Amino acid sequence: MMEVTKSILPGDSYTPGRFTKFLWWLSTAEEELLEKAVIDRNRYAITGMTVLGTWLFATLAWAYFFSTVVSNFWAPIALGIFMGGVILGIDRALIKGINRNNKHKFIPISFRVLLAMTIGLFMAQPALLYLFNKEIHTQISLDNEQRKRNKLLQQDSVYMSIKQPLLIERNKLQSQLLSKDKEVSAARESFIAETDGTGGSKKVGLKDIAKAKQQAYQKLQLDYLALDLSLTPSIQSADSSLKKIDAGILKEQAAFETLLNDGFITRIEALNNLIKNNSAVAFRYYLLVAILMLIELMPVIAKTLLPSGTYDEHVKLREAYEIKNLQQLYQKATEDI
């Protein structure tokens, strides 16, 4: 049966429940002293509620964060609980350091607020990734396509020094063949025109001039075939080398695409790009950041804004009493020696 605590005020008694004691523990209050401070009981319960909310939020935020980088189901939960406990310890340390003697001092309060804002800003990121999950994955798809294009441009730039001499040599050889082919085509057309009477001597049939043009055409054709036979291996070799380079580029591109993912950093980058390109998302992003940061700041804000009551006086007197007793005990022990 739970013991009823009698107050120093006549006719007043109070029996705190387990949950109330838990809230007091979260608010770093000393249960024995707080039971005697009637007005402060509710104040420290409120502070405990803010710490509880921050603790739960931190646990969920960190669990979601780890779920983006760890594939195992239970690992993010365990890590989220662990990191939530770390945040709980930090918050309790922050509000424990705020008391009647320093809650109006600028430097310690500013430091605590800055630390809380830093933690809150980081914890807001996983929550925002969850809230904008669909939009972020759409943006990730667009970003990954841009990354593919950028990677391909980089590869082309890297391999251009190797491809350029091969392209120049191949184009030079093909130009020689093309030039010789034009000569053959011109000779053929001149020969045909001579035989049908539309050019040259205007005589129809295979006359002397036509035979001479035929011989010139046939000679040029043989020269073209010989040139083609001598240049084709070099052209094919250049084409083969270029194909190997292109195949290597495609292989590297495929390997790069396998590295593309939707991890935490990729989602953060997508969220940043989404904010830059969409004013509606940007407004709600900053609004949510402010709200989520307030969740982390609430324990510090609550402890700072709530007025001091008799509990702080109990703490001060109790601490002075213990110091005095300790000094007396130490003095007595010294005298005995």
C-alpha cells in the first residue's frame, strides 16, 4: 500500500501516482522535496510531459533515420531507442542546470538553447523526410537522371584525349576513300555522258573518246579498290578501338547506376532541391522545421518560463543543510584525529 506523504501545511496530504513520479523524474525533480511543494507539483509534471514528448519524438526520428541506412528491421528500432535515451539524458542535463539562481542569466540559457536547437534541427530532418516521402522520391528520380547525364559527360571528357587521335585518323582515312570515290563517280558519269551523246564529242556509242574515258574510269575504279583494300584494316582498327572505349564507358556508366540509391544523404539532397524549385514546399518546410525544433526546445522553454516556487527554496535549504552537516562531520573527524 502506498504511503501517504504529510505536508508541512496542516491538513494537507498528497499521494503521487506512478506516472506522476515518472514525470517528476523526467523533469529532474527530487521526489522527496517536491511532495512538500504543493504548487510546484503540477509545474514539474508539465515539464516532465515536455521531456516525455521530446524523448518519444527523438526515438521515432532516430529510428526512421536508421531505417534509411540499415536494412535490418530490428536494428533501426534498437538504435532509435538508444539515441532517444541519449537525447533524453541531454535534455535532463539541460533542464537540471536551469534553476532559480541562473534561469535569468543570458549566457547559460543561450548555450542551452543553442544546443537544443542544434539537436532539434538535426532531428527535424528525418521527420521531414517522412512527411515529404512521396515528393522526395519523385525528386530523387529526377536527380538520379541528372547524375547519370553528368557522369556520362565526365566520362566523355576523360576519354576524349584517347578517342580524339583515333577519330582524327579514321576521318582522315575515310576522307581519302571518299575523295577517291568522288573521282571514280565523276569518271563514270563522264564516260556515260560520252556514250549517250550528252557530253564531250556529242557522238553516240563507244567511240574513241568514249573508250579513252572508259579506260580512265576503270583505272580509277581499280585504284579505288586498291586504296580501299589498304585503308580498310586501319579504319576497322580505329573503329574497333573506339567501340572498346565506348563499351568501357557504358560499363562504367552501368556500374555507376548501381550505386544510385535513396539513402539518407540522397534524400536530403532531393529535399533541398525540392525546396529550391517549389515555393509551396519551401514555406511548409520552414514551418515544419520551426515546429519540430520547438518540440526539442520545449523542455528548456518550459523550465525557463515556469516561475520558481517553493521547490527551489526546498532545494536551496536542503543543500545548505547537507553542506553544513558535512562540514560539521568533517570538523569532528579532524578533531578526533
